[in-house]
Amino acid sequence: MDTGLKGKKVLVTASTKGIGFAVAKEMLKEGATVFISSRSEDNVKRALEELRRVGEAYGTVADLTAPEDRERLVKEAVNAMGGLDVFVFNTGGPPSKSFKDTDLSDWELAYKLLLESAVHTTKLVLPYMLEKGWGRVVYITSVAIKMPIEGLVLSNAVRVGIAGLLKTLVREYAGTGITFNSVLPGYTLTERLEEVLRKRAEMEGKEFEEVVREVEEKIPLKRLGRPEEVAKAVVFLASEAASYITGAFLQVDGGLVPTLF
Ligand SMILES: NC(=O)c1ccc[n+]([C@@H]2O[C@H](COP(=O)([O-])OP(=O)(O)OC[C@H]3O[C@@H](n4cnc5c(N)ncnc54)[C@H](OP(=O)(O)O)[C@@H]3O)[C@@H](O)[C@H]2O)c1
């Protein structure tokens, strides 16, 4: 399949590890130019070293909860790549907590990290796509927007806002050549998942391995996902092959979500 991504300029946020990093790598394999970011300079350096073995990659340090960092990030990406065609919004996950353990500062942080950052960065990138009359926006969210996940009340409650945002953007930007879609990862083996499952094991007084086995048992494909399996779905939605797909929520979850829609 020709993805048509060769030469396209792709910004992937929160992308020095895990799913975001895998997306950057898969985009490079398609011949795209990539710009990555995260909060730690060391992580950015290490990730760029690996990505530059695959293709043309740039990056910067930026905290997605800080409005001034978001503005600088998009400017730097456009300057480094000479434009912007594809925007893949990824972000760090909020802390793993039950409702009773959260206070208002947790909710404020979750809003900034998961929703305000998506709204703001989308506002910043759209002018470049409108100028070209072509663009792709892919939000990496979670199966939590279809099926609340135990111990992740912040993600369960705040991420659904992206679903409403996405469906609205599809209509508001109709006829502009820009598509808006979301990929919903299920349990995917990254540092973040390990942290979430360790916390769950601690809360339930179980061994980590036991919790992993319990999770795998609930997944029809009987295993955790790999970051590159999520990344390939993102590449597809950003590609020419997905030219008639907009407003879609694509689960990459081994069959975990049991609902019809
Ligand atoms: N893994 C799963 O099973 C799973 C399932 C469903 C949804 N998700 C969601 O998918 C997203 C990615 O998950 P992951 O498992 O790939 O996580 P991960 O392995 O922890 O990687 C997160 C990446 O985001 C960066 N980051 C974190 N907070 C940031 C911030 N405030 N600003 C900028 N960059 C930030 C991290 O780098 P720095 O630390 O250097 O900033 C890192 O590069 C998360 O939102 C997660 O909740 C994951």
C-alpha cells in the first residue's frame, strides 16, 4: 500500500517514548520528515539519536501543559521541517487514581494535559494545513473514551472531550481537505502501562505478574499490544489510503472493547 507519506512533514507530540515514539519511527519508515517533543532534554536527545538512523528527524523540549511551550513547539516544528502536513497529538497519561483519591488540582492538571493541550495545539497547526488545502489530524486517545478503565478516573472523564472536539472539527472544517480521526489504544506495553499496572497491583495487594495475566485474560487476542501496532494504525489514518475517512475512532485493542460502536 502506498501511504503517500513520503516527503510529508509530521509533528508528533509527546513522542520520545512509548506510542508517540513508535509513531515517529513508523512515519520515518514511510519517508516522512518528523518533529518530536517531550519534557526531558535527555529523552529528546536519546530518541532523536535512534530516529535519525531511520530518517530525517528533529525535536525539541516542550511540556504540553504549558501554553508558551505549545506555541514554541509548533513554530520550531514548522521552521525545522519547512511546513506541516500531519499532526499527531499524543500526550502523557494522567496519574492513575480512583475518584476518592483525586483532588481538584488533579482535575485541573488532567484538563490541561489531555484536553486544553489538544485544543490549543490544534488551533496552532490548522493554519498551515488550511494554507495547503490538505492535512491530517490524528488524536491518540484511549479505549477509555468507549469503556472506562479501572483506576483511571481522570482519563475516563476528561478524554471524552476529545471525541466531542473531533466530531465538531469534522463539520467546522468541512471542504478544507483536512481529516480528523482518533486512534484508541488498548493495553499497550509501554512504560506508562507498566506504571498503571504496578499501581493497580499495589492497590489490590497482588503481584504485578498476576495483574498482567488478569488483563491479558480479558483481551480476546490474549496478549498486550505493542506500540508499533498502534503506530501503524496512526500511519494509515494519516495516509492517502485513508482519504475518505474522517471523524473515525479506531480501536487498536485486541478486541477489548465489547460495545457495538
Ligand atoms: N500504553 C497504554 O496501554 C495506553 C492505553 C491507552 C491510552 N494510552 C495513552 O497513550 C498516551 C501515550 O502512552 P504511552 O504508554 O506511550 O506513555 P509513555 O510510555 O509514558 O510515554 C509518554 C511520552 O509522553 C511524554 N510526556 C509525558 N508527559 C508530557 C507532557 N506533559 N508534555 C510533553 N510530553 C510529555 C514522555 O516524555 P517525557 O517524560 O520526557 O515528557 C514520553 O515521551 C498516554 O496519554 C496514555 O494515557 C496508553
